[in-house]
Amino acid sequence: MTQTDIHEIMTKVCSFPSIPGTTAKLLKLLDDPDIPASQIEETVRYDPGLTANILKLANSAYFGFASKVGSVKQAVVLLGNKRVTQLVMASCVNAIIQKPVVGYELPPGELWRHSIAVSVASEGLMKELELSTNQEVFTAALLHDVGKLILGEFVKEDLEKIEALTSEGMPFQEAEHEVLGIDHAQLGAHILKTWSLPPDIISAVRYHHDPDSAGETNTLVDIVHVADVLSLMIGIGAGREGLHYEPSPSATKRLGIKASHLEGVASRTLQWVNELSDVFGLNENM
Ligand SMILES: [Fe+2]
Ligand SMILES: [Fe+2]
């Protein structure tokens, strides 16, 4: 890849959609655990899509609330700020991630399903390992493959070269780097830097395929890495990349993960992803 191509990629990054105003405002509000539900409803009420999604989620079988939830305020009280925040972020990323990612052979919505799966699996792993969970885990996992959206278009032309390298045993992201001059993890981290996201999130995205290179030990990096592999193992979002991907033995050792941890997390992840896909009407397209 020439310098011009890299410049072209960077130009695309600059025109990458930013987080919409209402969403940014809402995420800020939800960050405060003491925020009254009425104030959240006030912000959401002008967004029919978001209102519909929050209500659909609150009424989904996953939560199994005894009576029907009819207002955003009630939904926020029942689901809690955390779940609502996750839904808002999923909605926001959904709008960006819907298109097919050609070069990676991911159909429309599949990258989104994969991103949600990695988020849920990350949280599930934190819980299994009795680590205190925070919102950053969900965000890092949700955005870990965002670089693929941009690179997908470039991979399309160079796929044969990348495939030739991977068939010789080179890991996918290394082959990407070799052929394109940059890999999707590096590019993703770059995008998030332009969004001014916290350094731990950027680092989890940057090293999600290679947690051992992250420098200092970072649980967030290891968790997102293992959750990514787990999601690919259960068949969510494999595309081209999933065929050449294994977990880092050092990361699983650092976290103290056992097979028994992974089983429970895998089944809960599948259930939640299907539930959310229903909310976003993705299952009909699958
Ligand atoms: Fe990735
Ligand atoms: Fe991934």
C-alpha cells in the first residue's frame, strides 16, 4: 500500500460519523447514577427510534417483567441506567455498523451482532471472574472492530494477497498490516482517539488481537481479547478473520480463565445477542 492509499484511509476516518448530539447528551446523563428517570425520559422522548427500542427491550422475554412496560421512565427504573446506557450505545453503533463489510465477508448487521456479542461476553467474563465491571468494558468491546468498517473497502481489493499470507500461517491482522500498511485494530484505536475516548478503551481496541503487546498488564485488554475469541468460537461474526484466530495463552493465564467460565458466558451471550437482534429487527434478515 502506498502513502497515497494511507492518506486516503485517513481521509475516510475524518469523515467517519460522529456520535449524534442526543446520544452524547443521554450518555452523559446516564453516567450519573442519581439522575432521575424523568430527566432521561425528557431527553429520549424526542427520539422515536430510541423510545421504541427501550420499550421493546424492557418488554422482551430476556427480562421477563411481570407486567408490560409502557413508558421510558418506567423502563429506566426497571432496567437501570446501565442497561439503558448499553442500549443507547448499541443503537448508536447500530446506525453506523449496519452496512455489509465487504472485504471481510461480513453481511449487513453481522459486525454489529459480533460487537454486541463481544460486549456481553466481556461483561459476562468480568462477572465470572468476580472482577468489578464498569461501563468502559462494554464500550471498548462494542467498538473493538470499528476499524474494519473503514478498512473493509480496501481489503476487498487486496484480499487475495492477504489470503495468500494467511494460508502460509500468518495471523490475519499481521497479513492485513503487511498488505495494507495498517491493521483494523490500529485504525480503530486511531478513530477512537479522534473521538477523545479514555486511554484504556483505546488500548483495548488497539491490542484486542495481540494483548501481550499492550505493554503494562491491562485487564480490559485481556478481557476484550478473550471475549472476541469466544464470540468467534460461537460463530458470531467470524467472516474472514475468525478462521485464523486463537486466544493468547498468556491472557487466559493472566485472567485465570477456565473452560467452565467460558461455557456459561457463551450461552448467556448467545441468548442476549438474539434478544437484542430481535429488538433491532435483525433476526428477520438472518
Ligand atoms: Fe478484530
Ligand atoms: Fe472482533
